[in-house]
Amino acid sequence: MNNMKNKRMELLAHKWLEDRITPEEVAEFNSWYSEGLDQPIFIAVDYAHSDQHLRNRIFNIIEKEISKRRRSGMWLRTVAAVFAVMTIGVGIYLYSKQDQETVMTTGSTVDIPPGSDEATLILGDGSRIALSDAENGKLANQGGVAVSKTADGQLVYRIAGGDDSQPTSAVVYNSIETPQGGQYQVLLPDGTRVWLNAASSFRYPTAFPKSGRREVQLTYGEAYFEVSPNTEQPFVVATGRQQLEVLGTRFNVNAYPEDPLIKTTLLEGKVKVTDRLSKEQVLLRPGQQAQLNGLGIRVKTLSETNLELWKDGKFTFDNEPMRSIMQQIARWYKVRIVYEDPVQDVRLTGSVSRFDQLSTLLEKLEQTGLVRFKREGDRLIVMKP
């Protein structure tokens, strides 16, 4: 891109971020994106009130553009692929280019695909069923509860006779485990839906009692819950030292053993978070995240964009350290992370697809100018740029 055109695009980017751009200028800006040019635009942080202000403006605008094109059946051929707030740098890097073959330093020519629906069901008698290998349809019958697998990657529990609140015999506990690169959905007999992320384990009764609490356990990992409302029977999720109590709500729990925090993010309803050791309690409101560690519970308010979840097909980072980002990538793509340079504390903010090939995802991260990668088989080496 010549210097004059680059200056023009920078001006339009500023006007776009400030909602001062005209429809004609929007068309000009979108036309530039569709050309497939890979030159970056640097937008000075002091152009906005703060980097957080600019970060929120970028995400709000992108969401608005995507929503408009969904409604009209049209998509920008190229949208900003990744956004990075460089807290140790001088600006915000806005990157855009058309899809193309990734070029990166690598010792492997075969790309690594994203994860997929894969899990193991453990029945009450200890027998194990690999769900990716099992036929669709009924898998087992436990205490009057039919367990079946659907074609769209769900495990469904139905009580015989259609009664979704009381089994015909003693309650049996099942578990579902996902490996690295796996995810799965569970529909419990009360109508509660659970999405299990990679490298996670969830234990639950095949049916809930007619009275009392509905209790389940996220043994480790990450799960998203859409709890069926029942004011008479609170829904309780135990996760290590944390306990959650809800009536009917939507929330996400992240409790990987290698992470220092247990994070509970509330999207709808109310959740009471209890530290089972100190007995400290907090009541979350929608848009808040409880972070539990050895010092207690901290509550953080999230932006609308950062409420986007893994279950909707995105990695979303909010000033997140590279260490945490690479852990998520390792779980989903089944790779081992090796740091050649000390970049673990470099922080990024942005949102990228979970369904890209690994090389495409890494290319997007490399375009921030903060990190570089080299792959040798299942080893992913992280380096300074």
C-alpha cells in the first residue's frame, strides 16, 4: 500500500472507531479490506480515552457489522481477523487480510485440525462407551432412564414414561470425560443442558430426586450450563473448593487444575458462589465473573464482547497472558507447548475462531507482532517475533 493510501485508511479507521464515518466512506473502507492487502494499520492509543475504551469500541463495531451482514445474508469477505491490545507497546494493531495459505516456520507439512465432538461415557457399573465410535440411538438403560446419543453430538437422558423429575429406581451416577481436542453436550432429564469443553470431566445423576437439590459435579475442566428453572429445587454445581447454587440460569465454569483461578461467568439469572473452605459467598449478576483462588473470591465485570463463549466457536481473550492462551490452544489442538523465549506474560485481547486449522490460528496471533511460532510434530514452540 502506498503511503498516501495508507494515511487515508488510517483516517477512515479513526472515523470508523468514533462513529463519524459516512456511508460512502464505509464503502471505501470495506473495498480496501476486500483487496486482500496485508499491510497493518497502527492506531495510537491516545486517540481514544484509554486503550480499554478503544478496545471496547473495536469489538462493538465488529459485532454490529457482523450482525448487519447476518441479517442481510451478506458477509464482509474480510473482517479484522484479530485484535491485540499491546499493554507493553505503543498502539493497537488492526490486522486484516483475505484467507490464504499460511506461511510460517514449521518442521511439519501436515496441518492440525481443530477439536471435534469426542468423549467417553462412564456408566454406573464402570463400563465405558467411546461416544465417537458408538452408533446413534439408545446406548443404555439405567434405573429406568434411557441414555441415547444423537447425530448432532448430544448425550440425552430420558426417564421412562416421560416423567422428567423422578426415576423408577435408585439413582445411578454417570460421568462424561472429554480428551484434549474433544467437546460434548449433555441433556439432563430435567431439561438442563451442559456443554463440556476439552480435557474436562463431569459427574451427574441419571435423574434428579423429586424433591431437594439437583446436585452435579464438574470434576475438572470447563463447562457451560443452561439450567432448567425450578424454584423448588436449586441446581448445585460442585467444583473443587467452589460450590455454585442457582435456580434457572446460564453460566460458564472454568476449573482446570493447572490454572490458578476457578472462574465462573454469569450470562443470565443469578448464581451464588461459595468458597467451601473459607465459607465466603458472593452473588453474581449477569455480566460478572467470580475468580476464586487461595486468597478468596474476586468479582470482575466483563464487557459484552468478552461474554462470548467457547461453546459458540470462539477463543476470546481479555488482556489474557500468553501462558493462558497457549494452554487453551494446547487442549483444543492436542499440542505440547514449549517456550523458547520468555513470552508467557505477554497479554492479548481479541477473539478468533476455534474452528480454524492450527496454522491459520497461529498466523492470526503472529500478526499482532508480539509472538512467533514454530511447529515440530505435536510440539509448538513459542518465540519472540
